[in-house]
Amino acid sequence: MPRYVEPKSELAFRNAKTGPKPYLLSDGQGLSLRIRPNGVKTWLLRYRRPGTGKENFLSLGPYPDVSLIEARRRAASARDLVREGTDPVEQ
């Protein structure tokens, strides 16, 4: 069973520090911010492909060009596509 992750504020993502390896800072419902050692931050949505059931990631755009509110909106529309049986990457 997936564990519940408390949604974070914009401030938590803005202040995320880089490390020696890339890591994910989760916002819940599959939405995460990937932080790379060179400082690049990208929004990712983790989902399962409707046809095969394999796990996949969908890039929603770079942070801060795509805000937290916009990333949540894009993630919600991509989850709707998955619910309808359409792969958002192929869409």
C-alpha cells in the first residue's frame, strides 16, 4: 500500500538543496521534484502505463518555470488520461 505524503509548500521546493546524487522530493499523488547535483530541478509524475502496467515517469517541466500550482494541475490532467486508459507520454 502506498504511504501518504503530506503536500509541501512552494518554499520547501524552492529551498531544496543539491546533493552528490540526484534525488526526488515528493509532493504526493505521484508528483515529485527531481533535484540533480548541478542544480537543475524538474517536475516528474510517476504513473503506471495503462496497457502494460509498467511504471513510467512523465516530465512536467523545469522548476521554477513551471510553478507548484501549475505542476499539480498538469499532473491532475495526466492522471485523468491514465484513468481513461490513455498513456500521457503518447498523448
